[in-house]
Amino acid sequence: MDFTAEQVERYSRHILLQDIGVEGQEKIREGKVLVIGAGGLGAPALLYLAAAGVGTLGIIDGDTVDLSNLQRQVIHFTPDVGKAKVVSAKEKINQINPDVNAVTYNEFFRADNAFEIIKDYDFIIDGTDSFPVKFLINDACVLGGKPFSHGGILRFDGQTLTHLPGTACYRCAFHSPPPPNAVPTCSQAGVLGAIAGMLGTIQAAEALKYLTGTGDLLTNRLLTFNAKSMNFRTVKLSENKRCPVCGEHPTIDGLVESEQAACELKKR
């Protein structure tokens, strides 16, 4: 493989792994991962994917860095307050690893741009914080045949699952968004900053496993954890034949979006 001596040293701990090696690192270098949301989940995911040497990292977020973000969105620093999140994130990625091509989209993920943005990527990470956008990501990936990792956090809790074509999707487990105000937001109920790192790094690991074909992905499984008790639980999922987007008689054949407050996690 055409790695330079510097790259061999940089990725040596991957190359030493029997399940990755030089061939796996080449797959990582050729990989393209889109992270939707450069916030609590997207921040650690982006840091670890950049460090791992993912060749192309897409970052989409239309927000700017706020002082309250810094408690958990570790890719942003105090001097970045007021800066576009995608700009702040790209700067850190460039510093961590100049091998990575960071592609930025300074906009929000919407029904009218979803397919155009995801089409060029191998794997999608949902790092967003609103139910409507999570369902939008799910529908876009299912309809577009794209694998993705879902993640959500609130208070001390986190949950994640991975979808590949032909496996249970987010709507198989959670049919539709809850009614407005049914679940509190992080600004209302709070969130332990460290759990964003715990979950975001799991999502990054899923992306790397997918790119290298290593291990078992969180397909047909919902992983949940509570940081207060440090209890982790895996719930088995199966494809829902009545799922409106991937079931036997789907009723969703296009993308729609709605408004709802941010930073929410549906309780199972």
C-alpha cells in the first residue's frame, strides 16, 4: 500500500490489529463518513474518525458555537464561541490529521437537501438533537439505501442502534416522533456532558467497523445505558413488517419534516 513512513507511524496501532492491518487502514482512508450535527455526539465522533484517518469526513450543521455547548461539544473551544460549528470542527480536524478531507455544509439537514448530501457517503452518523430530524435521517437513509448510526442522549441516558439495508430501522422501533412537549429537552432537563462522549465514540466505532468489515455492528439491536448506574442493556429488534418506511406495505415514499424542540431522547 502507498502509505508514507509518517502515515505508517501515525496509524501503527491500527495496523498492528489483526482484524484491521494495512488493508483495513486503506479501507478507512478510502472511506467517506457524513456526520450530521457537530454537537454533543458529532464532536467526539468527528475527533475519533479524523484521528483514525477516515479519508473524507462530511460535517453538516447550520448552527454556531454557544457557550453552553462547551460542556459536552468537545471539538469546540472557548475562542470558537459565535463561530459556525462546521468551521470550528474543520479547524480541529485539520489540526488532528491533515490526511483527512473535511467537507463542510453550513446548513441544517432538511428534506430538500437530504438525498443530495448523503449520496456521496458510505456511512452516516446521526448526531442531531431533535426527533423530527432523527426520523428524517432514518427515512432518507432507508430510502437511499445508506447505512447509518442513530444516537440520542438526555440526562444520564444514552441509546444507539445501527441500520444497514435489510435490518431494523429507527422507525421499526419508534414508529413516529412523540407529541410536542411530551419529552423534555436538554435545556429543560439537562445532560451529563460525558455521556455525549460515551455515545459519540460508540458511533465512531460503528463507522470504523463498517468501513473495515470488522466485528458485529449494532444491527437489530438497541443499546441503552445509564451513566448513574453504569448499566448497559441491549434490546433485540427485528424488522417491523408494519414499518411505514421499510415494512411490507410502506406508506412513506418521500421526505417530510416538522418542527420540534431540540436535544431530546425518546424513552423506551
